[in-house]
Amino acid sequence: MEKKQTPNVASPTFLRYALGLVYFHFGILKFFPDLSPAEMLATQTVMSMTQHWMDASTALWCLAVLECAIGLGFIFNVLPRVTFVLFIGHMIGTFMPLFVLTEFTFKFAPFAPNVEGQYIFKNIVFLAAGWTVLLPNVFPRRVPRLVSTANTDESISKPANGAPMTDKRKVPSLRLQGHSLPV
Amino acid sequence: MKPYMSKILQLLLVVAIVIGVNWSYDQYRGTGLSRVPQIGAGRLEAATPEDPSTSETEGDESSPNSENLRTEVTRKDYSVGAVENPGSVAPFIEDELMLYPTLTKGMRTPFDLWRYYGRGVSSFGSPILPMRFEQWLEFHRKQKPDLMSDVEAYMASRFDFSETPIIGEFMSGGKPIMEGPVARLPQSVSTYEELASMSPSEIKEQDLFPYKPLAHPLQSVAHMVFPDEWVKAHPEHKRIDLDMDFPSSYLPEFPPPMFLSTHKELGDVTNGREVTLDNYYEIFDGLLTPEQMEGLKELLRPSPTTWFNHTDHRITEKPSKGVACFDCHVNGHTNGAFELGPDSRPNMARLRTDTPTMRGNFNLMQLSSKRSIRSMDHFSEVEEYFDGDPGMQQAIGPRAAKREVTNRMGDMNSILDYPPAPKLNPLMRLIPELANESELRGEELFHGKAQCVKCHSGPAFVDDYMHDLRVERFYVGRPEGPIKTFPLRGIKDSPPYLHDGRCPTLHDTVEFFNLVLELNLTSQEKDDLVAYMLCL
């Protein structure tokens, strides 16, 4: 009978802290008017998307709350599902300037971004990192599981016939099962 | 690591960030790079009397260099003022205002800009667009429809432009004069009389004031916005980013008649034409002095401005020769174009300013709503370069009009006369035989209960002072400060009223002053005042 190993693939701790730090720090900045360098791009995007129903200071405050919540979620590793939803929503939002403020994000659309455009494009790394960190907690069933082809754990550490570990027949092969994660 | 140690470290990390950012903000605000002025905290600090014993001790310990002395003198002056007259240094009510949004040229600005404050990153402009010109065109092609739709909705929420004329009343050239008041009352108030019975603080607390300022619809660009009638005749002034927000019926006539103080016998010397570079010689040769002719030519000669010019830094699809004085002051009057007063920075702090008429400038000791310009020569000189921004000069060229030229512009300016007022005698009082009862009652009110004459006196009905009406008593907003009294002679020809046009009709103007001066005029009295002003 095939025995599954515990799917204890821990989130990369350092990556989680790094994401939390950046989110929380940059989020806190937005509580202070004129302190965040992303203020213009962020507020103008929110205002454009809300058809200017929301004013700049409200937009900035909402973004600050959102980013701090995501940051705390990463740092304290709490409410992963909520953090995941907020994170994905925020990430989608960060890419919106490429569509709603095209003239301010491209030197020549769509393959020559300006500094702001590059700043936004790079968020794809964030997206991958957050996905990697959060998904194991959000969808545990889709976590990569290490499955041994051998019968028991003992078979790994104690070869029955004293054969060397290099014997391919006795060394269990590990394979990833049922996942879509970049591990 | 034990779990609780990990949690403590996480908490410490969060707390450190919060404290660090907070500290940075305190250090950053008020510096040259910050748009947050140090007004609130600075004034509070300055207004706090120092403990004499502490001051002495500090004074003994510190070295008496000039920097310390300068700081001490300033603080001492403030603290003395604060103790003797605390109201004179009332701290800025920062909490009620919002910081100007961070944006760049072309981006939409709030319609209620009076609720914002802040400083600019620089006093100097730049001729550089934030994008390529093709992108600039495309950006405004996309933004303009939504912007104008929102502008129309906003103006419709402020005013009821029903376009109802006052029966039998016309401007000097024959255009009907609109009836008012058209400013919309809040739903909780049924009449202007009910509103006038409330105190300023009640009106402010309940946000009921119908005459809040008007902002430029796109203040990140701002500049001149010409009426539709003008743009139809001068398509080179069609803006790519926005159009006029007032209906033409509430603006002065186009083209307006032109009266000369040196040729009153001719009446409208233009015979209904717009004076241009092409026809001015034909119209005025033999009527004006050579100096006046040259001055008129200069008033008609376009010169590049911040946004109407030959560079990419423009708001017209094609390069523009610029704007002439008479493009806004058509025929020496006004076509109702508006701009921002060039008196302040950042641009978002500048007040929207309607084009005032040039008629009767010879009677004014002060020109310009905020700058208190004292001569027509100086007026011509500074108006040529409307935004007064040397940052633009390398791109569009320096000021061309030298003093000898502006003198001549002043010569022409000084013969632009008011329209006829047949019901007034030489002392500017109504001739009883020509006036009706309502007009006579209005004159009585003008000099009495309504107190208009306190500022609107003399042959031009102007006192040549700037007055601070402190209208911010009625709404949450940044104080606008003193603004020049406008002459009332010929006032029926120059709607909308007040410096920013927030009063579209004379009726609105009377309602405005009834509220602001707390006059408690009756409905009949207000009608009488309007009837009187139509005679001026």
C-alpha cells in the first residue's frame, strides 16, 4: 500500500516576510499624504476606475488599508484565504494603470513601458511570490505532495538485504502529485 | 526559535515600521520637496508663549549666532501677538481641508478645489509634457468626453440654467439678459429668505451655501477657456481637453459693442463687428491717435502663452500663434472666457477668474482681481504673459512688449468707455422722470439698507479697494482673501458675476450679498435692486 508523506511544504518563510514587509511598509506610507511615491499612479488609477466617484484622499486611504491588511496577513501568517483574496485583488489593481493610464505608463505601447510601466510590470514577480507563499495554505489539496514509491519509510533508511543505497530497486523515487506549483 | 519569540519579532517589525514612517513624515513635511506646508504645527508652535525662564536658560546656553537670533526674534514677535491678541494668529484648520491630490499635467482635478490646500513642488513651470505629444492628444481624446459630461452634471447640480430672460431687458448690443437666481438651493431649504434667516455657522455646518467658489474644470492644465461662440468664430482656440462650462446665454454678447470716450457721438464704433488685426485699421484710422492705433494693434496681436503656442506644450491640435488681449477682452469688453488668476502658486491654489471688461478702465485706480495693479501700462505688460512663468520663456519666448509699447496699449485702454446709461444723471443718480418705481426703490436700497454704496461708489460705482468678504464663514474651504471691488457701471453687460462667475445672474449676485452681508432683504427689495443695477 502506498503511504503518503505529510504534505508539509512550508511557505518560504523569508519570502513571506519580504512580501509582508514591502506591503505593510508601502501601505503605511499611503496613510501620510504626499509621502508615497506611488501616490499619483495609485490614486489616479482608482479614481479612473471609479469614474472619479472617489476622491484622491479616499482612494489613497483605501489603498493604505488594503496594503497594510495584506502586509499583516503575510507577516503574521494569519487568515491566509482572506489575505489571498485581497492580494489577488490588489495585484489585479496594480496592473490596471497599464490599461487606464496607458499614456502615463508607456513610452510606446504595448512593448516600451516607461519607468512607471516597468515598475508595474515588475509586479508579476510579486504575483508569483505571493502565489507561492499563499497557495499551500489556501488550497492544501493542491499542495505538492511527496509520494514514495517504496512501501515503507523504513525501506529507505534500512535496506533489508544490506544492499547499498545506490541500489535503484530499493531507493524510493519521489514524485510530485496533484499540484501546479512552482516548487 | 520558539513560536512566541517569532511572534514578538514580527510585532516588533511592524511597530518599527510604523514608528519609522511616522518619524520620517514629521521630518519630511514642510521641507522643500514636500507639498505639505508646516502651517498648522508651525503656527501652533509660534503661538505658544514660551516660558521666560526656559528661554533665558536656552539663551545662555546657545551661542549667539545670527541664525539663533533670527529665530528668536520671529518667535518672540509671534508670541507677543498671540498673548495680546490670540485671534490674530488663529491656527490653520488643517483637519477640514484636504491636501491637493498628487497629479501631473492633464490629469483631472476635483471640482471642489476650494476644499484643498498645500504647496507646490516648485513655483516654476516647465515646457515639458509628461508624455509624447501624440499620446497627449490621445489622452485628452479619451478623457474629454467623460470630463465634459461630469462638468455638465456638476454645473447642472449647482445651477438651473433654464435660460429664462428678463422680459424687456437687454445688454447694450441687444442680447437678452437672463433672469435668476439660478443657483440651486439645497433640498432642505425652500426659499432664499429661509436660508438668509440662518446664521453663517448654521449654513456652514449644514453645508447649505449655494454660492461656493467655482474651480477651473481642469486645473492641472487650466488656462483660457473660450466661450462656444468665440470658438466657433476662432477654431484655432478649440481646446483638445475641455470646453466652456457655461451656456452662451449666461455670457456676454459676442461681439459686444465698443464705445470710445473720445467719440461718444458714434455709439458702437464697430457697427456690430469684432475688431481684428484685419479690420482695425479700416475701422479706426482717422478716429484714434497714432499712439492709440499702435496700442490697439498690440492689443490685437497674438502672443504665445503657456498653453496656446507653437510648441508641443499646448492644448490645441495644431500649433497656435497664441492669444491676443482682445481674444478674451473682445472689442475692449469681455466674451466671458475664464482663466486662473495669475497671483498664486501652486496652480491648484489659483482662483478661477472671469475676464473683466476693459470698459472704463480709465476710472480704475486698481486693476486685476487679486494683484492690485496700479497702472494700465503695468496691466498691459503683465497681461501679455498671463501666467507670469519664466519657466516657460525658453520654449515660447520672452516677453515681447516693452514699456514704450505697453504705454500705447494703455493709451488705447484709457478711451474704452462704458455703455450709455440714459437713466443716470452726471452724478450717477437716477433721473426720476426716466426711472420707474422699482428702479427708484432699488437706488434707495443701494444707498441704504443693502449697503452696496459702501464699496460701489463714485462715477464707476467702485471704491478701488480690495475687500475680504470672508465668504469661508459659510462653507468649509480655503479662504480666498481680499478681492478687488468690481465697478457696477454697465454691469448688465458682463455676466456671470464675482471673480469666478459663481453668480450667473444679477439676481444671484443680490442673493449672494444678501447672505454674505446678512442684509435680510425681502424678495421685493431684491427685485428692486436688480432693476436698479440694470440701469447702471
